[in-house]
Amino acid sequence: MAEPILKVSDINVYYGSIHAIKGVSFEVYEGEVVTLIGANGAGKSTTLNTISGLLHPSSGGISFFGEDLLRVPPHKIVERGLAQVPEGRRIFLHMTVKENLEMGAYTREARGASGVGEDIEKVYGLFPRLKERKRQQAGTLSGGEQQMLAMGRALMSRPKLLMLDEPSMGLAPILVEQIFDIIGDLHRGGATILLVEQNARMALSVASRGYVLETGKVVTTGTGEELLASPAIKKAYLGG
Ligand SMILES: Nc1ncnc2c1ncn2[C@@H]1O[C@H](COP(=O)(O)OP(=O)(O)OP(=O)(O)O)[C@@H](O)[C@H]1O
Ligand SMILES: [Mg+2]
């Protein structure tokens, strides 16, 4: 089997004396949608923030395309092709939709990539709502539209791995479905995605594989289908 794109090996992460991540290991292979599911406080965001270089593990390793990511600053990690859509989205509220998308291309321009205009059109193809609102201030978009913009902006960096932290948070069911449909479309288009979710049912239904986190540890892993069918997962995460 090919080497994984992302390999997280036995990482431990502390916030002061709080041991938030306890020996977590997992892999993401090219073209997979891998999901980390778990309850509030299980350590999902901490794991993503450690991969993107915002937090530092006290031990363990993280490699991306075979290269060590530890001690690489966050902006260099983005340049290497790893884009994160953080929890709570963090778009530029005072810029327009189009300006936010252009900002997303910034790191790839540093790599000399062109075709920004074409990629903006691709993002508009995925999210027609954004096209209709391209001159609107991002801060006046609805929550769901802001989530779409955050995803669109991350795609503008042409990531080799896209990490999404709870893209469905706070959205009405119809928008949750739209966001997961788009994740499915991106998957079929060949994208590699690491998806963190509390909405286990939706996440597992789009995922190639999943890992279940409980209080900082991976307790179960399997394909999306296996986990959806597991009685223990049904009971704990899918409402019985
Ligand atoms: N800055 C911080 N300082 C201290 N403890 C923190 C900090 N951030 C997170 N924690 C703790 O680390 C643990 C894991 O938090 P994390 O945010 O990774 O959980 P999560 O799985 O993303 O939860 P949620 O689904 O609620 O977003 C929690 O117990 C949390 O209280
Ligand atoms: Mg979180």
C-alpha cells in the first residue's frame, strides 16, 4: 500500500497540566475522507490544531508527505498544502466574499501558482450562493454562507489535504445536508479530507474511514460503514 499523506504517531498534547491528547495515532491516505468523531471535549479540535502547527505535542510525530511537520511554523504548513477550516470559521468579516476568496489564494501565489480567477469560478460552481453574494461583506452573510465561504477560501489554497473542524456546527438541517453533499462532491473529485465532527451520522456516511476519540484517546476505528453499523457506536453516537 502507498504511504499515507498524513501520519500522526502517538502524539501527546497538554494544556498546562491538562493532558488533552493521550497517545493518538492515525493516518490519512490520498483521496480518502477520514473523520474523527467524538463528544464535546474529546480532543478533536486539539488534534487538528496540533497538525496545523498552532499547538505543539509534548511527544510523538506528525509527518505530511513523509516530511516531519513538527517545528514547522503554521504558515509554512499551509504553503506545503495543508489547509484548515477552523471551528467558528474565522473569515475576514470586513472584506467582501470575493476578497476573502482571493486571500485564500495568497499562499499558493507564494508558490508561483496562477489561475486564481478560474479557481474562484470553480468555488462559485460549488457554492452558487457565494457567487450571488460576491460583493457582499462577509460579516453580513448567514452562518451557513459563512461556512461555505470558509470552505471556499480554504479550497483557494489548492490544498493537498483539507481539514474541516465541525463544518455542520450551528447550521439548519438543510444546510448541513448541503455542506455534506459538497464534501461528497469534493471526495469524488479526488480531494483528501480530514473531517472533525460531532454529527457522527453525517460524518460517517461520507467518510472512507473514521476514528472515534474519547477523552483524548482513539477507542475505535473502521470504515465509515463499519462504524455506522456498530452497535456500540449506534448507542453512543447515533442515538441508539
Ligand atoms: N486553551 C485551552 N486550555 C485548557 N484546556 C483546553 C484548552 N482548549 C481545550 N482544552 C481542553 O482540552 C480538551 C479537548 O478540547 P477540544 O477543544 O480539543 O475538544 P473537541 O473535541 O474539539 O470538543 P468540541 O466538540 O466541543 O469542539 C477539553 O477538555 C478542553 O476543555
Ligand atoms: Mg472542537
